[in-house]
Amino acid sequence: MVYQLNNVSMNYSLRMALRNVSCTIEEGKWISIIGQTGAGKSTFVQVLKGLIANIDGDYLIDQYPVKRDAKGQLMVIPEIGFVFQYPEHQLFETTVFKELSFAPKQLGLSSTQITERISKILPQLGLTEDILPLAPFQLSGGLKRRVAIASVLMMEPKLLIVDEPTAGLDPVSKAALLQLLKKWQQQENRTIIFVSHQMEDVAEYSDEVMVFHEGHLMGQLDTCTLFLEQSHLLEKIGLSLPESVQFLKIVEELSGEKIKVSSCREQEIFEKVLPLWRARGLQNV
Amino acid sequence: MLTFDHVYFYYKKGQPIIDDISFTIRTGEFVSIVGANGSGKSTVAKLIDGLLLPRSGTVKLHQLDTAKPADLDEIHQQIGFVFQNPEDQFITTTVMDEVLFGLQNIRVPREEMRGRVDAALRAVQMEDFLEAMPHQLSGGQKQRVAIASILAMQPQVIIFDEATSMLDPQGRKQVLSIMHDLHRQGMTIIHITHHMEEALTAERILLIHGGCLQFDGDPLTLFETVAITDYQLQLPFTVRLHKILQLEKPLAVDWKEGIRSQWSIN
């Protein structure tokens, strides 16, 4: 599915939250949304999900305008999943099984269909069936978060919006969750829209990055193009580069050599820079 | 001085959340508490503030004991708490009222109030926002107002419980820099965090795991000697860089100059 916004603006009573935003979101990509607080990131993802009904401009899915109600307002788009910050705050059932079954039941899925979906989704989030009879509130922070995300995946979204999904998690739980989401996105060829302030995570997982500032979409670029070639965009709006990319740029500047990388992942940067660093040492011995 | 002496805490007998922890934090220290989700960090913070009471052992601020009801009011005044989400503690409609609220509760004389509000807002560079509505501020500004309302109470100790985790990078920098300013002025700072880059800036780190104190010492010793990934944590970038480049001396928190000088030495 292809999601397309044409000249979309959104006005809260006191300020313009989005200003003439045009973009195309293609299938099977991890797209990160970055920008300072108040840049329009949250408004943008809410518009995408159809949670904000009164927008100016056009919203098309696969070239067809998104449905509007009798008053001409946008309707919520069911095939888009939305994981809010601290999604575990939305847990309310007495067991994980009931929690995961709740939304599909409302859609009228049979018990067999629900069980099949649960069997598929649990391993995708690194969970096992032992967890099903437990109360969600007994679980650790990281597990609670995964159960909350699993309940959104139960709806088999074509596109998944995750708004700071790792806030409050320890570094290992955070990395584990992001790796699971990446695997799900690649295996299912789905799209993830990832709202984050953590540039290291953006560099690690994204195919593309959308940069917002004061309601404007400043650019939608391939991750490496943004960080390596268009970093002035970030400097202009007070955002920093990931530290590994800063390291790469410093070594490029010191060595006078261009270091070719195929991604901005920290491990690859270290692998490419290290030989140059070592060679420099050896030359001077 | 803040003392934890053989402290145990549990909700359910036989399942300790805090299992025989002892440490002393000297007045004016900057201490980070780190550990995985569910390790017991926030419970330690609540025990310090007297929001929870130890099942056995003692928690004392100087001679004040959290287990003595007569001491609790004084302890609450001396220890301020800044939470993860500043919105959780906003209840008024202007920044000034927000900072005044705590003072009214502890019955600070009216003529003293305005001076305290102004000083607290100046300390967090929010003095121009007196009449602003807290909910319309940015994340970093909200957290600064939350800090100001604690500062106005003139505490000796401030506990920041993951107070930077919901902020954008600019907001995080501002709040961290305020923590260090307050520390330089002699305040005791306890910073609970998952950001190892932030923990690295502390004078001392307490690592808690499974309710036990696993490490108590300076940050570099922790990152050099303890396999912290076993505790669900990650080395800060500067330490990862130091290890991968096999440098002799550790790099500073701001590692860029260190890299440049190492390159010229090589």
C-alpha cells in the first residue's frame, strides 16, 4: 500500500501544527520521524492514522482518497496500527490471552482465527505461550511493552506507527524490542513509522528519515544520505548526528579520505573506520 | 549525609525487592543509580524519600529516620523528587502558581514566597515564563518548571527519577546541565537513569540488580571492570570507542577532542 499526503495542513487553535506537508510512504520500509518537541511529529502520525479529522489538503491510499464522513471529515484508518508512548498504560484485561483477544473479538474473528494469530505473533515479539495465562500487570516493564505491542499486531496492520516505543526501557530491553520490530517489518514486508528522539536508533534501523521543523517537512531522505550528505538540515534545526556518524566524519576529516559505508549502523562504521585508524598507527611506528 | 543501613524491602514476604542494601551518600555528591527495568532503582528512591518504609534496616538523612513519623515532614522538605513525566505533577494553570503551590503547603511566609519563586525560576532559566501555562510549554521547559517547584522548597537533596527519559536531546542537555549547576552549588543530586552517557557524568554510580547493590564506585571503574551488559545496560559511546580503538587512556565524555589528539599522536 502507498500512503500519500498532498499539501496537508493542520491548524490547532493557536498555531499551525502542519504546514503544507506532502509525502509518499511506500510499503516495506522503516521510516523514522525526527524533529524537536513541537515540530509536528505527533500531529503528522495522528493525521496518518486518521485520528485528526479536519485537515486541509488530500490524503490518498493507493491513489484513492481516504474515506470521509458525511461532514467531510477524515475517518480512522483501521489497517494502520498505532502504538502510543507507554502502551502498557492501555493494558486492562486480567490475562495476556484476553488482552490479545480483545480487539480481534470486536472485529468478529472466530476463536480459531484468534488462536492462530496469537501463535503467529507471540514468537514475533520474542514471547512464548507460557505468558498467556499471566496477568499483564505481573510482567516486567519490557514484557508488558511487548504484550501491548502484540495486541496491536493482532490486528495485522499494514502500517505500524510506533511513537517512542522504547521510552523508559533499559538499553538491552530497548535493543531487543527494536530488533524484534525490525524482524517483523522485514518478514511481513510491512511499513513502520518510528517516532524517536534517539538518533542512534534512527541510524541503526531506518531505511528513510522524515525531518520535521515547525510544522514543515524539511526532507524525506534515505538514512545515509541524510546523515552523511545532508547533515546541514539537522544542524539548522538543532538536532545532532548519531555519535558513530560524528566519529566517522571526524576520521574522514583527519585522514582526508572518504570512507564508504552502505549503512549508518554503528557496527559497520566501526568496521570501516578501524582499518584506517590502525593503518595510521602503523605508518608512524 | 544520607545512609542506607542493611535495608530490606518487600511487598510479598520471601520476594525481596530490596535485599540488604547499604550505602552512604555524602552531602553534595552527584550519584547516578543505574540498573535494568525492575531492578529496584525507583524503590531505592522512594525509600530515600520516605514514600516507602524499609521492612528492616534504616534509612536516614543525617539524624532524621524515615521510620519515625515525627521526622517525615522534615525529610519530605529536605528531599525533592523530579519524576519522569513533569505533567504528572502539574496541577495549576500558570508557572508561577505551580512553583508557589509547594510553598503554600509548607506555609512559607507570604513575604518570602515571591523571592523564592523568582530565584527558583532563575536557576532553571524560566524566569520569563511566570504567567505561561505549564501545559503549553515544551517537554524540556515543563521539566525545568517541575525542577523549579522543587528548588523553591530549598531541599538539600534532589532525586531525578528518569527525569530526562521523555525529553528530546536539547531538553535532556538542559536538564542535565541544571543538575550539574545545582551540584556545583552544593546540592546532593541522585540521578536515576538508563542513559549511560548521563550516568558517566556523575561522581559515583550505584548499580542495582535484583534488589542488590552490585557496584558502588566511580563511573569509569564500573564501565572498565564490570560486564554491564549482564545487567541489561550498555556501555556509553565514549567507552565503546575507547575499547574498540584500544586506546591506552579513557576518552572524556566529550570524546571528539580526544580522538583528534590521539590521531595526531599516532
